Amino acid sequence: MAPGRADRPGRADAPAQQPDRQTHDARTATQKDDTMTSIAIIGLGIMGLPMAKNLVEAGFDVTGYNRSRGPVDALVDAGGQAAGSIAEAVRDADVVVTMVPDSPDVAGVVQGEDGVFANAKAGALWIDTSSIRPDVAKELAGEATAAGLGAIDAPVSGGEQGAIDGVLSIMVGGSPEDFERARPVLDAVGRTIVHVGPSGAGQTVKAANQLIVAVNIQALAEAVVFLEAFGVDTDAALTVLGGGLAGSKVLDQKGRKMLDRDFAPGFRLALHNKDLGIVTAAARQAGITVPLGSAVSQLVQATVARGDGGLDHSGLFKLTAELAGRA
């Protein structure tokens, strides 16, 4: 197994000698492979590229593929390798990581004759870190198994900075065996890594995460508008609020962005809008109501519809301020 970073104790050192390729290829998807070192990562965006760099730093042999060339070159500069196609990227990989925007995007890179399932070697492990519909995750995991691959859904939370720092929270769905196989890879990019159930469960927990985050962002936006309306020292106010029960990671990470009106994307509103669509659709399917989630979903959708989908999700503040007459 690849060595871990020095600041993260507890990871296994790399074996001194790699196994015979013929022996390695003969392993099945249900067997644990203690020599996984070669990783293909498909999707090198805001989250995927820093994750790929952390995998390189952790000692893995990382090959990246992305539709645009710039992020691939950045990975190469960091010590990774470039692939010209998905098939080329995954052909010799022990692990395939996908990080793309939505359910159709994941299906598009794994299905078909040029996709992951048709080109990855038998026994490889597929880790989908994208945020997609739970039912799609479960369906695609079944297809991966039929293709002779292991599969887990492992969506992440923590935003761009969490990806850069390698401290993401990762909620994992899949078999316990595949989860254990994936642990060294996940340890290289995350801090809080929890197996939450069978295939699709990771995506269900991620949907709940996005519901909580969206409601918190909206509440924080309203609080900042409220404070500013009374001329309060907002820096001091957020400091003391952050030290009490109102404190949260959302307040810590997004409060300053709202005060500075700096909405450079860490996690784009367009993607959060997609995630809230997953929440509301899944809630309807389950026959439950999510009143606050539905209301915030409409506010996020309105913000995206007027052209602000490229902003960080803290940009929800803009619409909140306008609705209060304080744009």
C-alpha cells in the first residue's frame, strides 16, 4: 500500500516489492488487495484536482483524465500522469476515482464501450466521490459488480479548501469489504471517513448534508442582513456568535465571505441547486416533507436562474439582501 503523508500517522507503508502482474490480475473484485497503488481519477475540477494532488503526495501512482487540458497539466506538474481518454486512464488502474458534477455525468464516464466498466481490469475498485442520486448510485454499483469491479459511493463534504487540505468528510456506501479496500485511498483525501451502509447510502447521507448546509447558509445570510440593518459591528458579532450554540462550520467559512461580498466559488450555487433537487425529489419519493429544505431550494434555484450559479453557495446572501431591500 502506498505510504501516507508524514503528518497523518497510522497509514501503512508501501510494500518493498510489487506482486507479480499475473497474480494481481487474477484477483476478484471481492478480494482485498493490499498492494493497490495505481489510481486513475476522472474529473479534475475544483474538488478533483486537489484530491488527485493529495493522492500523489501520499505516494500513489496517479493518472488523471479531464475534458479540458489545463487541470491535467496541473496534475502532471504535481507529479501525476496524463491520459488522453477514460479507457487509457483506467486500463492499468487498481482504483478508479470519479469526481464529476451530476448523475448523468457519472453514467457517461462509466458506461459504454469507452467507459470505466468496459475498460478497467477485473478486480479494480471504483470509488465515486461525485454527489448524485442515491438510486443512480445503487444502480451503477450493480453494473460495476456485473463487470467484475468493486464499487463504493463516497461523496465528500468540506468544499475546495477541505479538498486542498485533505480533510474532507467522506460518507461511504457499499460493502464492508470494498470499504476496507478503499480506506488507504480515502485516508489520503479525507479526515472523517465513515461507512454508512450499502450502495447508495453514502449519497443519501450526502443529500442530508447538503440540506443542512443550505439551511445554515440561508440562516447565516438572514442574520448578517439583520445585523447590518442595525449597524452592529458585524465582525465582533460573528465572533461571539461563533463561540456559542449558533456557531458552525458554515458560520466560520462563509460569514467572512458574506461580510466582504466575496463569492468566488469554493462550491458553486449551481451544484448546490442540483443537490437540493436530489433532496426534494428523494423526500417526495420517501413520502416525507422537508419544509425548510423546500423553501431554501426555491431561493437557491431563483439565485441560479438569474445568472448567479457560478458563485459560491454563500452567494445566496445576494438574493437575501435584495429581498430585504438592502442590496
